[in-house]
Amino acid sequence: MHDISDLELRGVPGMFVASSEFVAAAEHQSKALGYSAIARVFTPHPIQDRTDDEMRQYADEAFDAIVSQITAG
């Protein structure tokens, strides 16, 4: 989250991807940093035991949302 806020302060579009387990934590931390509107995309949780094919599927499913977040005006 700190990296994304640093990028935004520099005028570089940024966003992060995390698993759905971290929705509440991301909301709290982004508000604490003063960037409650930081772009984010969440994938299914857990990810640690996923196969490479499952991870590629998660990435494919999140791709459009990631592009949308990073290019939003």
C-alpha cells in the first residue's frame, strides 16, 4: 500500500492486486494513509496452494479489471 501511495504522489498511476482475504485490511490501511480511493483488484483466496494453471486463470479473470483500474481517468 505504501508503494502505491508513493507512486500516486509522483503522478504515476498505481494499483494493487491481493486476494479477497485482504479486503478489510486494504480498506483500513488505505484510509489510514489518506488514499481511500487507491485502485485495487481482489482475486479469490487462498492463492498459496494454487497450481500454475489456477493462478493463470485468476490472472486472466482479473486482467480486464486491472487494466480498467490502471487506465481510469
